[in-house]
Amino acid sequence: MKTRAALAVKAGEKLEVTDVNLEGPKAGEVLVEIKATGICHTDEFTLSGADPEGIFPAILGHEGAGVVAEVGPGVTSLKPGDHVIPLYTPECRECDYCLNPKTNLCQAIRSTQGQGLMPDGTSRFTTLDGDPIFHYMGTSTFSNFTVLPEIALAKVRPDAPFDKICYIGCGVTTGIGAVMNTAKVEIGSRCVVFGLGGIGLNVIQGLRLAGADQIVGVDLNPDKKAMGERFGMTDFVNPAEVEGDLVPYLVDLTKGGADYSFDATGNVDVMRAALECAHKGWGESIIIGVAPAGAEISTRPFQLVTGRVWRGTAFGGARGRTDVPKIVDWYMEGKIEIDPMITHTMGLDQINDGFDLMHKGESIRSVVLY
Ligand code: NAD
Ligand code: AHE
Ligand code: ZN
């Protein structure tokens, strides 16, 4: 079939909205009509050329929601008409990783996913001239129709609005999951969140749910303060306005250091500050941000010797097919908020505007509606 998609032709260039060819689902695969997709900073990271796994031409996008249009041979858990959220972290429930309760990083299809291919080693997308186009994160939600493996789809309730729950496909789950699944924050904790964007605000919302006493938000953009407060931030710090070093300032503000700190910027200097503002003896720092090719983190080993812990999280430690439907329920029951974070919506033809808004720091989440 032909479908409309935003094609990432080359690193550093704007997306090109065009028709592409899409082959139907093969064994174990599902054709999904995407109804809405968010634009995450990770899409920008890959489009910029900073992603060591970035390959072009590709159809980016990994924060979608839609409806099953057709299932391939052998698919048993989904049928046409089911509402689904694509999962860039699949859940096969069979691999060593899925069977180990310590991780959510299902590896069943990770190697082909990283090469922009379906599990059989081929792509379903081609240009109208027949040239290959790569998939992205196994999801490619910047296409009106896309093909995914069955294990990379969470079935969700049909009454949930696509234009909101698409955000659960990455930002909401990553932020809240980093608090609940990775850090396991206790009631009364003092916490610091670096980066108040689409992910950091969900960390803040997760911390409020977890009952944190102090939630410090750190961002260079003063316009993020109001939104942080809206979701439970108790203190705002703009590093550009701090006299002297940021770390001792934050240690003082949190009365000895954070019980938990979170990086949601992808900047390795910020990651170091996040680790070093954690409390001596027990403070844990969770890296969420994705850093460019070649970037490395560093600190004095003494920071770890004296009890601080550095950890990371992908997709908030969530097991998608199991956890994502529950997070959709939380939204529908009013336990978590999504609507105010979706600051802009647009059609696929305007998708590059969504990237511009992100660059200018004017949006939290832009959502493309098909
Ligand atoms: P975003 O652009 O919406 O937000 C980033 C925020 O960080 C902005 O508010 C910006 O002003 C702030 N910031 C940038 N540099 C800063 C600095 N030096 N000090 C303080 N604040 C600074 O991005 P997002 O969509 O929220 O994504 C955040 C990061 O999380 C990205 O690196 C993204 O790739 C990553 N991410 C990781 C996962 C995961 O599973 N680990 C999932 C989603 C996103
Ligand atoms: N390809 C990059 C890493 C990108 C990355 O870390 N992605 C996160 C999800 S970000 C979603 O917005 C992730 O899930 N990582 C685990 C994985 O297996 O990719 C690189 O540096 O090579
Ligand atoms: Zn993302």
C-alpha cells in the first residue's frame, strides 16, 4: 500500500512529508494505522546525527497510538480494530531479559531493531522509486500506517483518546517509570530533577504521586518554572542565576543532598552535577537523558565510594505490554495528567514546526494528528 510519512532523508535536514510504499505484515507482524504521535527529543537527537545508531533514510517517531488494521500469520494477541500503543522496548515474555525481574530490556529483536529492520532482517518501507527506507526504534510512528512486531504493541482500552495516550508511548511512561520502577522513590524523599521538558515534567508528576516532600526542578529556561509548579515542583533553580557552583547550592537547598536526582537533559556535565548533588551515603542519581555519540560521563570515584549511586533507565523500566495498559487506565481514572503537557498539535504536513518549537524551548510536547 501507499502511506503518507515524514521521511528523514539525511542527518541535520528537515523531514520530507511524502508518500511511501509499505508492504503488508509478515509472520508475527501487525499493520497499524497511527492516529497520533508525539515528538520526543530522542527523535531530534537521531535526526541531528548525534545518534550512533542513526541510519538514513528512515521514518522516525516512537511515541504513537493507533488501531490495528491487519495482522500477519501467527499473530494471536491482536486483531483488526484493537487500539494499540507501539513499544520501542518490546516485551516478548520469553527471552532471558524478560524472564529476569531486574530488567525491562527485552532483547528478542533488539539487534534488527537497531539496524532499522524488522526481525526477519528486511524493511517494509520503500520509496515510490523502490529504494529502501529504514524503520526507527521498531516503531516509525511518523508514518500514517506502519508495521510492527506483535511483541512491540500494547493493547489498550478503546475509549482512551489517541491524541493524549500517544504520549504514554514514551514520555509519560519514561518519567513516571523512572520514579516508580527504577528509583523506587519513598514517601518523604527530597529530589532534584534536571531538565523540565517532556520527560522531566513526568518525573515531577511521578514524584508527586510517590509522595516526595521536596521536588527541585533545574532548567536553564525560566519559562519552564510555571509548568514545573503545575505538576508539583516545590523549588525552581535556574543554573544561570546561581552565584557560585550549582552542586553545593543544591546540596544546601536539599539539606544535605538529594535522596534521588534525575537527569532529563542528555547533557553529560548535567549528569555529573546530578550525581554529585545526591546525598552522601545513600543518594541515587538516575540518568534518563540520551547523550550524543562519543560523549562520556565522569566523576571522582570518591563520589561513589562515599555511597552515591549512578543508575540509568530506558522507558522508565516499564514492561510495555504489561504496564502501558495500566498507565492508560491511570490517565482515564484521573490519577495522572497528560493534557496540559501537550502544548501543541499539528498535522503531518506541519511536523517540522514541532521540531522548531522544541528547538526554541516553546513546547513541552507537540503531537501530530493524522
Ligand atoms: P525536551 O527538549 O522536552 O526537554 C529538555 C529540557 O532540558 C528543556 O527544558 C531544556 O531547557 C533543559 N535543559 C537543556 N540543557 C540543560 C542544562 N544544561 N541544564 C538544565 N536544563 C537543561 O526533551 P525531552 O523530550 O524531555 O527529553 C529529555 C532527554 O531524555 C533527551 O535526552 C531524550 O533523548 C531523553 N529520553 C530518554 C528516554 C529513556 O528511555 N532513557 C526516553 C525519552 C527521552
Ligand atoms: N541509539 C542510542 C541510544 C538511544 C537510547 O538510549 N534510547 C533509549 C530510549 S530513548 C526514547 O526516547 C533506549 O530505550 N535505550 C535502550 C536501547 O536498547 O536502545 C545510542 O546511543 O546508540
Ligand atoms: Zn522518546
